[in-house]
Amino acid sequence: MSLLSKFGMAAGINVNYFTPKLDGVNNELTNAGLPEFSKGIFTYGGSGYVYVLFVRNLRLGGTGYGGSQTIASGNKSAKLTLSGGGVTVEYTLPQVRSFALSFGAIIGGGKLSLDLYDKTSSMNWDDVWNEYEGDANAKHIDISSSYFLFAPTVNAEFLLSRLIAFRAGIGYQFAIAENWKVYNEQNLNNVPSNFSGNGFFVNVGILIGLFVF
């Protein structure tokens, strides 16, 4: 078999499907008369890497992503947003022709946000300022958690040409030291453990580089 000699860098776009723990918030949404969030959330972003020439088959890079989903019923609605990014470290097994398999991790930070709205169907300019001044007939509650992110990953790449590769992978995101806030600044205590950024994810993407056979 002919081994593939790898060029030093590549970058591209990717789509991720995350499955954070949402049972804790879905239970509350049901009680409030809203439908549940779906079990997964799509995020979109980019990634890239460069091979470390003095360590064979080791590559360093970075990735970033973000996405949201919204549910509504009557005047009530809720929006869930997931974002994150960090440094990637991967070891690539010796490559045979057009296929490569890598094991590694993402190390960085992330954020899980929940925005709750209860509002009338339409408003005038003056209504906005009346609410801000205290005569409110609409509500907005923002809840968020920032955390340290560690995510072991396994990725496969299929070279379509010397310039383009298709990438697919799986991983598990550990949301470590989640710091919950409400109304942007106040600490939020007793958040159920089944509402969290922890969860599996899958990703697919296209990379562009100089892949030398």
C-alpha cells in the first residue's frame, strides 16, 4: 500500500449536530404551555489545522461554531443557543491513499443560552420605553452558562482531490465548571443537572488544502 505524504495545513467549513442535556428545561417548557426543544441542535462554523513538522502525524488547529433553535406557542417563545470553540489537537494514523483517521480533542470554551419571552403580538415605540421605565406588559428572561470545554474526538477524512477533502467525525463535549447566570449578571443557583452543555455531537465538513500524494 502506498502511504500518503501530507501537506502542512488545511481549513474549511463544518456543520455540527450537538445533543446537550435538555430534559431539565423541556420539563419546565411543557409546564409553561410550550413545546419541547428537539433533542439536538445544529451549529455551523469553521475549522483548520497545521501539521507539526517535528512531531510526525501530529497536527494543531482551531475550531468555532454556533447555532440556535426557537419554539413558540401563542405569545410565549423560547430560544436556545449553543456556541463554542477552541484549540484542536489530533494524532493522525498513517494515511493510506485517500483516507485518514485522526484521534484528538477540542480544548476551549463554550456557552449555552436560554432566552424566554412572553409578549404581545405587536408593539409601538412608546410601549418599548414604557416597559423599560417599569410599566411592562412583556417579559424577557435570559439564562446562560459559560464553561470550559473539553471534547474528545474521532475524525475521518476522505480526499476528493489534491485540494479538497470531506471530513466527518464524532465526539463528546464535556461542559466543565458551568457558571449559570440570569438577567446577564446575577448568579443562578440550583440549575438541574439534566440541563447542561454536556453531550455527544457529530460533524461533517469540507476542507481545502494542498494534499500531496
